[in-house]
Amino acid sequence: MKEPKIIKLDDGGNKLTFKIYPFPATKAEDLIIRVAMLAGKNMNFDSINYNEAIKAVLSAPYPEAKAILDEVLKCVYRVCEGKETQFSYDDADGYISSPLTLLRLRKESVEANFGFFPNFLKHTSQGGVSF
């Protein structure tokens, strides 16, 4: 099991600390499959490459993408006065003032859990990946 990633963010002058716990392999696999299936609806498989994959993901319908985007925040915990609290939209507005902070949390969570994915796509598009 990987160690959690600790990040410190400046949210409009307010210093916030978060821990991102890596997903277990089964959860990560589930999310990878969901993203692939969602992207596959918009993908040209004759010319699959990294750029095509990103374009396909970005053209996914918002409600479907939002469910996955929210899921990546489930491994995020706020650290305040030595206590960890799982991220929740119900209380986020009480301590987060900038939407950019939320986007950064998503980005950091995706990197912590799926940082291997860009290389995987590049190797796949070159025909060099096998299971």
C-alpha cells in the first residue's frame, strides 16, 4: 500500500492541508474502466493516441463525467489541528473559498492515483503494452 500524499494549498490566503490516500487496486481499476468506457463513446479507434484519449475524455457528457470527478475526491482528507476529516461537499464551502482549490484537489487526487496513465496511453498507442 502506498503512503498518502500530503499537499498544502493556499486558498485565498488561507493555508489548507490535505492527505490523499491512494485507492486500493480494485477501486482504481473500477475508475479506469469507467473512464475508458465513457471516453470510448467519443473515441476514434483508428487513430488512438494520447491526444485522442484526452479529447475523448473531455468530450464526455458532464453528468457522467461529474460522477467520476466526484469519486476521485473520496480519497481526500482535510488535515486541521492534527485531525483528518474526509472531504465532503456538505462542509467544503465552510473552509474552501476558491473553485480553483477544488480543481487542484481533483488534479492532485488523479495524479496520486493514476499518475501512470499518460505513459500507459502512450505505450498503448505505440502497441507496446501487454497484460
